[in-house]
Amino acid sequence: MATDKWLDWIRKRRYGGNKIIAEESVKQLSQVRDKILEGAKIREGDTVLDIGTGDGLLGFGALQKVGSGGKIIFSDISESCVEACKEIYSSMQSLNRAEFIVTPSQKLPFDDSSIDVIIFRSVLIYIKEKQDCFKEFYRVLKPGGRISFFEPINIFTKRHQPKASFYGHDISPIKDIWDKVKEAYPKRDDENDPMMNFDEDDLFRFTREAGFSELLMTINALSQKMSEGPNWEFIFKAAPNPNVPSLEEAANKTLSPEENKRFVEFMKQKIDNEPSIQLISLCYFNAVKE
């Protein structure tokens, strides 16, 4: 089966080829899935739309909840991801119904008031026109329909992390090299970067202005020292998202062999031998269409 940047990242690049990290990440993502599905309050007979399905983590988790009278719609902008979900579903021999659609979230190909539940995870961080998405979500949901989702608030980290730092480590001694490495990444201002152009207040406003009621937003924001965080090999080889290179790819592209060696030696010493700082903000959101 053909792959694109989305499926390739899901299956390979986000774990940097590290099987142990991949297994641990699956456990963590399963916890996120369970919380989203719990907030969705899925009932037997429901039609559930899984937006930005990826490898189907949410959709397959919801499949048994809808019963034989319900349906899961696996949707994504990536045809490769949708086809991958279709293959998994075919191998399951499930009696529960499923549909597979390639579509952007900003313009859904569904009738008004035709969906019972919408679920998604880490989708809005790739879409600039977030308000358009919420208008579509509201349009296709039935009265009483629910939406349950999760998004990381990436601007939080940028606002609170010290300058010239990485995972809480002072990298000013190699600032000249670090500045070169950063040249390999897309240059965007926060206002036009989908990853950075929103926070939890924006999500609350988008949801209310679209017409939803009974909003429940849960923010898990933390800064903590990690004595056993991700090791340097993983950080170096894993791509943080499908649209950017890994640190290894960026360093190979921008640094001379001597600079690359200096960069790796300095960062490996910091990451593998000194406590790192985890600084994150995660948002879980539930709402109802009146």
C-alpha cells in the first residue's frame, strides 16, 4: 500500500525507529483515547465521526460501543491513512459497520444533523482555519450530538520555556550551531502557524461561537523535572510532526561534519546525563449541540 507523509510519520518517523518508545507511546495514547471516548458518551446505534483518524486509534476504540446498529466513519485528509484503516477493519471481520472517507475537516461531506458524535485527537494543530471546523462540526451533528476531542496547547510551551533552552537544558554554549539547525525548519510566525496560533481560550471561544452548549474543558498543564525522560537517540531521530524534519535530518542538512559532531556530543551529554524539564499543556474538551 502506498504511504504519504502522514502515514509514514504515524508508522515510523514519530518514534525514530525506537520500538521501546513506540510501545510506551501506544500505552500513553491509549489513555488519551479512553478519556476522549469517555467524554463522547457513545451509545449503541450512534453514528460516530472520527476526524483525522490517522491509524484509527479512536475509531476502532469506539467500534464496539456503537453496536451492530451504529456506525463509525473513519475520515482523514490522507488517503493512505484511510486505506490503512480500511485494511485493518477488513481483517477484523467485525459485524459493526464502518465507512471510510477522505475529507478535510473544514468542509465535511455530510448532511446537516446526520452525526451523533464527533471525536478527534491532535487535528486542529494542523489546520489554520479552526473556526471553520467548529462551524462544520456543529452543522453535521444532530441536536443533542456530542463532540469530544484532545489538543496539545503548543503556544504554552513557547510562552514559558526559557530562551536558549531545550528540554530545560541551557544550550547557549552551542547557540551558533543551534541557530543553524533551526534553519532547516519552516519559518512561520505564530499567527500563521496552525501549531501555535491558538490556546485553550481560543478553543473555548470557537466552540461557543459555533453554537455548542454544556462545554467542559479540562487543562493538564505542568512543568516537571524528569530523571528518566526520552533519551538522546529518540530525541535526535524522531520527527515531532509530519511537516518537519527530525533533529538528525536538520543537523545533517545544515551542519558541517565538525559542527554535527560538536552538536551531538553536547546534546547527548545534556539529555542522557542531566534531568530534563517536561513543560506541556494538554486540553480535553467536551460539548453538546442543543
